[in-house]
Amino acid sequence: MYFNDLLSFISKSVFSHRLRSSLTSLGIGIGVAAVVLLTSIGEGLHEYMLAQFTQFGTNIVAINPGKSSTMGTPTGVFNTQRPLTIADAEALKRVPFVENTVPAVQGNASVKGNGRERRTMVSGVGPEWPAVVAFNTALGEFLPYDDPSAPRALAVLGSKLRDELFGTKNPLGELIRIGGDRYRVVGVMESKGTVLGFDLDDAVYIPAARGLELFNRESLFEIDVLYSSNASADEVVAGIERLLIARHGGEDFTVTTQQQMLDVLGSVLGVVTFAVGALGSISLLVGGVGIFTIMTIAVRERTTEIGLLRAVGAVRRQIRDVFMGESVLLAGFGGLGGLLLGAGIVEILSLTFPALPLRLSLPYIIAAEAVALLIGLIAGVLPARNAAGMDPVEALRAE
């Protein structure tokens, strides 16, 4: 039996039982569609999170109080930790390649203005904050360059907070109360939306020193450092560590580069995407069981046909290839149908819910179809061996 004859025979065998073949392929198709849909959600989430994370730029270093790695010194020995201060943030400006530094402290407080009150996020930051996070003012100006340790009581509103308190009224120059203290509004930020769970529009921005006083804290929550884009992150980090160790007398802080954050985030999201894809592949296994069942039944139903093929000269290998080919063909058609179904569902969801992060992933699509073919091949091995092992005389006698 030539190869072309083999393909023709396999195709006719599959398409002569359209309903049975379609139902058999359906299990594989559903599995592939599930893999495509779930991995599209995972990849979309991956892309969305990275976009959210990098919209502030990639040449940022975050410094937090406390050492995150395990130290070898027993507890109680040299167990001192100096707070991160505004003076530290000012000193970091002297590090080579550093362009801006922003002290930051955050909390939640009541904000009153124009006869209205709203509890919202209060961020104590420095005047360089808009330049570091690429966040511009829409009205007025941002916090001016005052004495860092004793700044004036000035505030900048997020766009949502401005709408909630003042509506369409111009808030510039108006007095508001934040946690009981009076502040004068000098600006309104442009709309930024929610970033990593924080609504930057529903917030008020005040000088960092005022924030420390408001929340009764000694240490900053973080110091963000913007460095030159053509500088080495490792060199900048080394300069930051040298300066802070000299000021603090030890390494009681943690320096994290944006690339380190992205690497961790990317690895976590990659595991999530693989996990949801693996869950979807369970349906592929169910489809493989369906193919195995149908092919086993087909071998029993076509015993006489197998005997006839052997009688006209077909060898065991060719009988085996016929049934394994049918199994792979059923899985292949089911996989292609599943790909079309999954891609169609993703497209419909994207059009219906534009905010839902979905993105088709070509590697996962190829992997899903390859796994479908592999499962079809494995599912057909045992039935094909049984068919090839039949005695031709006994097969011809079968009714």
C-alpha cells in the first residue's frame, strides 16, 4: 500500500462515519479551546501587569527601610535600624547618574473641602515626583521647591478627588483640611487611572515632611530614585549603597531595581499562565480517552475489513498505520476546530469587554495543537496494535 493510498484510505474511513468522527473530535476540540482561552487570559494579564508596571519608566530604583535578606548575625546583636529620612533622599542626589529622588510616605485620611468630605489616599512626596513617575499636572502646578524639612502646607488634588469635592469649580487657591490640618490647593493632576490597585486619581499629594507629621512616622515608606537611562543599574545601586551605608553605619535598607521587580513579576505571571494552561489540558486528556474508546470499538467493528486487507497483501505495519493515522487525524481535526473556537471566543470577549486583558499566544497555540496530535497518537497505539496482531484467517471468519 503506497503512502498516497494509505492517506486516501484513512480519510475515507474517517469521513464515512461523520457523526461519530465529529463527536470523537469534539472532546479534543473542547480541550484545545479551553487551553487557548485560559492561556489568552494568562498572557493578557501578563501583558497588562507589565504595562502597568512600566508606565513609570524602567530606570527607577526603589529604596525601602529594613534589610529584606537574611543576615548571619544572631538576633539582638547590632539590632538597630535607622529610618529613611528626607535628608537621605536629598543626599542621594549626589550619587553619580542620579537625576531625581523622591521621598514618599502614604496613608489614608479624611479630606474636607467645599463643604464636602471624603476619605482617601494621602501621598507625601517631593516636588520631583511628577518627573520621576511621568505624571503631569492638568491645572496649576505641582508642589514647589520649599525647604524639604519645613515645607508650606500646600496640596495637589487627583482628578477624581477634585471632581468629588469641587465638581466643575476651579479649586486653585481653595483651602482644604487633611486630617484636621489646613492646606491650600495649588494644582490638580491629570487623570492617570488605577495602577497596580492604587487609584492615583482619588488621592491628594502633600509634601513628604507634612506626610510624616500627619501620620506620626519617623521613617519614609520609600525613596524612589530616577537615574540616567544610559547608566548601568548596577553602578547606580552600588553608589546608593555606599552612600546610605556611610550615613546609616550599616546596610539597614533594601534597594530594588525596576528590572528586578519586572523579573519577579514576569516569572510569577509565567507560572500562572502555564498553570491555567495545564488546567485546560485536562480536557485534552478526556478527549484522548474518547479517541481511545472509539478506536477500540472501531477495531472490533472492522475485524472482517482487517482480515480482508491482510488477505490482499497488507502487512501488520500497514494495518497499524491505518488505525494510528485515523486516531491522529481525528485529534488533528479536533485540535484545529478547538483553535478556531478558542480564538473566536477570545475575539468575542475582547469586543464585548474591551477592558478584559486577553491576548492570543502563538507558542501556546502551537503547543496545544501539538499536544492534541500527541494524545491522538498515544490513544491510537493500543487499538492499532490489537488490529495489527489479529490472525487474518480468524478475522475473515468474524461476523
